[in-house]
Amino acid sequence: MDCLTFIGKVAKKLHLEKLAYLMAKPFAHAIAGGTENDICNAEIFLQSLSANPANSCLRSKKEHGWSYDLQVIIPAYNTGKYIERCIDSVLSLPSSRSIIVTVVNDGSQDNTGEVLRKYDKEPRVEVITQENRGFSGARNRALDSIKGRYVTFLDSDDEFLRGVNLDELLMLVDGTDADVLECGYVTFDGETDLRVVRKRDSVSDYACEALYGFPWGKIFKAQLFSGIRFPEGYWFEDTVMAFVVFPMCRKVATSSALLYRYRINPQGITAKARGSAKCLDSYWITEQLLADRVNLGLPNDEAFAEVMLRQVRMNHSRIKSMGRTDVNRAVFVLTANLWAKYFHNAKTSSPLAKALAERDFMQYLLSIEFNQ
């Protein structure tokens, strides 16, 4: 742990972040070059550590004819231990609506395929088997042929809660005409529930403030994905939610109802990413999605500038686990360039935005570590 991170942790614990920031601010400055050569060198350096997948979230628009009210999309890779329980958690829910469960077996090497054969005669379950394309590729395979008027994503080691009233939830989406409905969830470890997270009942016209950034625990209008997919080849592919999918929504709703059980997985992507050069995907996907937003005509206004600043903080938090100042500095050079390119007109009093605009690396680190 570097000195600044340590001081930041102590200041946070003592609730002295603001004071620590104000004391350090006058003495910490380090302007990082913003010339074309500086930017080019930073990109070459990061590419040498972990190549940019450079895959867009955009695809040719597809028109779908809905055969079902709700399609549950489950990407499955080596989850033979959990997949039956996952699928049955959907099938066991009483509903008068028509439901199809689409399971994409993404090149599993364990007994996942064998377990899925149990559903060969279950008309509410379709199984698609493909060579491994990763989490995004599995979801995208299902999105290539959308069958439901509404779509929800369920990870194969998670499940829906017993007693969920799907009819009420779909009636709520119908009644509010929301593009996305987000419900509450329960975290669990094995059989033990750990934490309950409830949303309040609300309807909003700005999704980025109302919704969490992950795709699960939500019911989407399928038409949102007619020209959008999950960008393939990246870790942190869920970034597409806050950067593209949510900003495309006209209206979103949240419900205090609990829908989802989320398994705490110590072997998940968060743990795997720590210290790995592949965590640079957090920056690469930010760069790609900003370009995609331009093609979609989405505005980089003050509201979205705040989303971008949150992402900048998240990127730094992930990438600094590599423990390399040269990497952190290169990411900063490229991030400051993105800020100048897309947000030069954004009006914000954020110290982090000021540090990016002035290309001041030390002020950038201070504002992140002291949460300013």
C-alpha cells in the first residue's frame, strides 16, 4: 500500500478526509504532459501490458417479434453445481404470464451440459450451446434472438427469490411504461442470507441516478437491446449499463419488492482482477463506450459528467491494485485526454474534474484518495 492510500484510509476512518485534502492540496502538484506524443506513448505502454479489446457495444438494429412476456437470460460457464437450482428458481414461480428461460452454455468444461439435458422436455427452457465467448458473448448470443417483450438477466450461480410475484412486477412495468424496473436483492453465501438491499418505490426520468450499474435484478424492455450488445473481450462489461443503456431510457422505475439472490463469490471477477494487468479493461471500456455514445447521439452534459467522474474513481481503484505508479500515470494521461475531448464544456465544481482539466496528476490522486 502506498503512502497516499494509507493516509487516505486513516483519514476516512477518522472522518477527516476533507481536512486532510485541504492540508495536502497546496503542496501536491505534478502536471502530466498532454501533448500528442505523451498521449501516444501512454497508450502504447498500456497496450503492451494488456491490449485494448476495442469492441463496440453497437450492432445493427434487429426487429424482433415477441413470443413471450418475459425472457430470462442465463449465461452459464462451469456452474454445474448451481445451474439446476438457478433455473428451478424461475420455473417454480407461479405466473399467468408466458416465460421463456434461455440458458447459454458458454463452452463449459464441467458437468453443466449434462445438468442442462434434464430440461430437454421442459418447454419453458431453451438451451443454446456455443464455444466459449465469455460472459458478454453468452448474453449476446441470447440477445441475438430476443423472444420476450421484457428481458431479465440471471447469473447461473444466483437465483430468484422464492415467492416473487412476477405478475405484479410485470404489471408495474406495464403501468409505469418504464424502460427498466429495478428491484431489491438479497446477498447470500451458501444457504445463509447476509444482507437485504431494498429500493424505494419510485418512477424517474433519469436512470443513472436511480439505478445500480449491474444488469441483474432488473426487468428491461427488450427493445433497448435492438441495437445494443454487451462489449465482448472486456472485464467490467457491465459498464455499458451506466454509459449507454440507462442514458437511452426515457423512464425508469424502482420497486421495494425483492427479486434476486446474489451469491457472494470469493473467486469472482473483483477478486481475480486485483493486481492483474487485465484490470486495465476498466479504462479501455470507458474509452470505447464514450466513442459509442457519440455514435448514438447521447449528450455529455453535466449530469453525465458526474457519471464519468464516478467511473474515473472506479477505474483508478481497480487499476492501482497493480501497484505501479507508471501505470497510474499513463491511465491519468489518457483519462485527462478523454475529459478534454468529451467534457471540456462541462460545468462542475468537482476537484477531480479540475485536476483532469488541468492535467494535474497529484491533484487527481488527492481528490480520489480523499474522496473530494
